[in-house]
Amino acid sequence: MMLRGQCVFTTQARWTLLLAALALLLQARAPAAETSPATTIIYGNVWTGDSEQPQAEAIAIAGDRIQAVGSREEIDRFRGDETTIIDAGDGMIVPGLIDSHIHLLSGGYNLTSVQLRDANSPEEFAKRIGDYALSVPAGTWIRGGDWDHTLWGGKLPDRAWIDRVTPTHPVWLNRLDGHMALANTAALRAAGVTDDVPDVAGGEIVRDERGRLTGILKDNAMTLVERAVPERTQQEQLAAIEAAVKYVAARGVTTVHQMGEWSDVEALRLAEQRGLLKIRVYACTPLSEWRRLVDELASHGRGSPWLRIGGLKGFVDGSLGSHTAAFLEPYSDAPASRGVLVNTPENLEQWTLAADKAGLQVMVHAIGDRAIRIQLDIFEKATQENGPRDRRFRIEHAQHIHPDDLPRFAELDVIASMQPYHAIDDGRWADGAIGAERSLTTYAFRSLLDSGARLALGSDWHVAPPTPLEGVFAAVTRRTIDGEHPDGWVPSQKILVDEALRGYTADAAYAGFMEDEIGTLAAGKYADLVIVDHDLNDMPPEQLDQAQVMLTMTGGDVIFASPDFQDVPQNTAAP
């Protein structure tokens, strides 16, 4: 007879319970599992970029991954006899900095070409080119340049300035924005371009009052000479990549979103095979060739942790400095011009919708307010026609946004991929080109963030310096490089240090579908990090441009260490 509520156990059940209790008792009394020693431990002020644990005192690294992030006491238990110890001192440890828009190979080529970025007169411009011509064999194409005509008053250069000093060298020198270039007579002759060449849609051929070519070609017209420029050799490509990687690593860059051609991808693959890629690369290829990317992904996948492909880069317009950015209203200093469309809206729509339907990420260069509106309209149509998915559409540069279009970035989940240094460079003269009213929503960092949009920040190197810390300074202060705006050009668009850092870390990682691997300092992610010599949040904003990178690490390996930092004690002894 069994009473209600009474439990009856069989002999087998009693033994089962007894064994389970014994197992629990033994487990409770057993010593805790030993923690594997870290390869490297870094102590210091850690800015993780992770909202769940924004600050920490130390990081433990095992191999190429972060093992743990926490207090000094928590991380000390990962110390072993062979653990390398790095003390950041008064510095700041941040996630590896991501340049969301870069031309890595072009930057590498420019490191060894004639340097014209700070040439501030026509005479200095011609002298540097002539001096460089003396250093290379006759017949060698002189490329690169990065000149800026605003430094000598705004007059565009003319081939007559340099023909005398380059009689045996074809010359093809880009303006710093890459949207116009100067060819000398030898280069025009090599390309078969004469004074009667017809105009090119989506570009401009600059002629003098007699109809003679000045040598300046803009946007699509640049192809007239570019098709005659010899292709880079494999040796030149690898040398450029190696030089560029070293250059950006010294500035704290651990990942780049490379904007380029398929030939760049092939060169980067070879560089990876030869161990030259010390940083991570997200390679983006032309939007018009989206079918090739579909085939490439089907055949080879997205790549490796060091080189991934997946983005498609298109163009709507040109640039402000070349007066080829497309605006809704005329330029203030050129009332007959509203800029140019490099591609037709019809082609852009066709490519974007097809690529999006294939599941690819689309990112499009749009600088003027008309160009930005055109591409936002296309993105909206793609979303409506192709249905919901995780797209992460991007507008590259997004410089001059009409006020009506500001909220559309957040509404359409379009990432604004922007370059803060351009703001403190263009701010010297942009009011004259587009007027003070349109400038109010130029490089509208604050307005975009306040509307809920996401910023992915970068440099556009070789157009601007690949220096994220300088970008943080630019975004936070908006002080123009000529010193004429000490309180900031359009100060209402300033953002905070943490917001700027997020644009170079977590949000930049998100913009490349890499947020699970990089972008914040958290256990399990790649050990990509940077040590800066000062805590950026404690520095006066106007001094942020003085902060220096002391150490850069990717995958647990130090790829750059400042000579000043090498004296900091490093040891493997326990305290």
C-alpha cells in the first residue's frame, strides 16, 4: 500500500542517486582546470570598443587570438614562464584600426614616385618633376604626383610648365583626389591624343582659349592617356604592397578595405603567398564587373583571414576639388557647372539591383548631393524589389548631403563610409565652391550619427594620409590644415573621440562583414591591436594630432614598434 505523497525507490534507483551524489562531491573537491598560459600579455589602459566591457586593464593573447580581457588580477592568472609581457605605460590600447577606404597599391606606388603634394607654386611643381626625371632612365613613365593646385591659387597646371624638363619622359600625374591628371606632350603623343580629340562623356578635356590641349583630363577623359600607360610589373606590384603595408602599419592600421581592380586582387594574392600581407585586406572590385565576383566566389570562396573579397565599388560622380562632383544646384564659383555623372543612373541601377539580387555588397562613390540622392534612390529600389536581407549598402565619401537625405541613411541601413581628413583639407576652400549654406551638411558626421546612421571611417589614401589618429583629430576638431578655422569648420558636425574611434574599429569591421573577428577587443577575436602613447580621451582635442602609434599588432604578431617604445621593459618573469 502506498500513501499519497510517499516516494518509493527501487534498489537500482537508490544506487543511481548515490553514485550521482558521489560524482558531484568529487567534482566539487577537484582542483579547477588549469588556465593555459598566454603567449603575450599586455597591461595598460584598454579601450575595448565593446559596449559590454568598454574598459579593461590587461589583455591575454594565445597564438593569433585574444584569450581574455579584464582586470590586471584576472589576466595575471594567464601568465606563464614563457609569456611575453608588454606594458603600455601611460598609453592607450585600442582595437586594430581599420581604414575603410584605401587604395593600397596606388599608395605604395606613390611612396617611390615624384612627390608633389606640398608643391606650393608652379615653379616648385615643375622643378620637382624635372629633378625626378633626371633620376630615371629616358623613356620611363613618370607617374604619381598627388598635386594640389589650390596651394598656388587654384590655376590648373599646363603641360607647357613641364615639357621643357621632360622631353624624353612621358608624364602622367594625378591630382591628389585622383579625379584629374596632367599629361605632358610626350604622354599625349604616346597615347595618340591630339587637339581635335572629341569630348568624353562623364569627363572633361581642358583646352585653352585656342582649343589647344592643356594636358589636364578629368574623370572618364583620363582613360585617353591611361590606356597607353604601361602596366605595372609583378615586381613593382609586390614592392608597392610591401612598402604600403609597412607604411600603414606604422600608423596603426591593421585592416584595410581596398578599392581597386581585379589586377590588384591577383597581386594581393601573390603577396599573401609570399608572406608580405601583414595586415588584413577586404578587397573590393568594380561594380560593373559584378558577374566576375559571382563566379570568383563560387570557384574560390571569399578567401582567407588575411585577404577576403566581396565588395563591389561603383562611381556616380567625380570630386569637389576637380569640380566634377554632381550637385543639384550649380557650383557657387562656376555657375555654368553642376558637375558630372561618371556613370548613368540607368547603368548604376542595373548593376546595383543585379549585384544585390546575387547577394553581393554594393558600395558606391557619391560626393555631390545629386550623386548621393541618385544612389540612395537606387538602394531604396533594390531593397523594395529584392526583399529583406543583410545588405550593408555603403555610400563612399558621402561628402555633401542634402538635408532632406540625411535621415535616409539610417532609414535604408546605408553605411556612410567617410574620410575625416578630407573635411579639414577641403574646408580651406569648399565654401567658395559650394557656398556656406551647402557646407552646413558637408562631412555631416554629427547629423548622421544623431539620425541613427553608422559611420565607417577611412583615409582614401593615396588621396589623403592613411593615419587614423589624424582622422580622429579631424572628426573631433574639424580644424582645417591651414589653421584658419581654430574652432572647426562647420563645428556643429564635430563628434566625440569615442565615436570617431568606433568609426575606425567596430563600425568599420561591420562595414566589411568582419565584426565577429575584429573591431573590438574581446575573447576569441583576432589579436589585432594598437598601443597609442596617450589616452586619447584625456588629451585636449586640439592636441589629438600629436598622438603617436607606439606598437601595432596583427594576429598576435608585432608588425610595428616605435623606436621610442622598444625601451619599455618587456620580460617573461612573474611579478
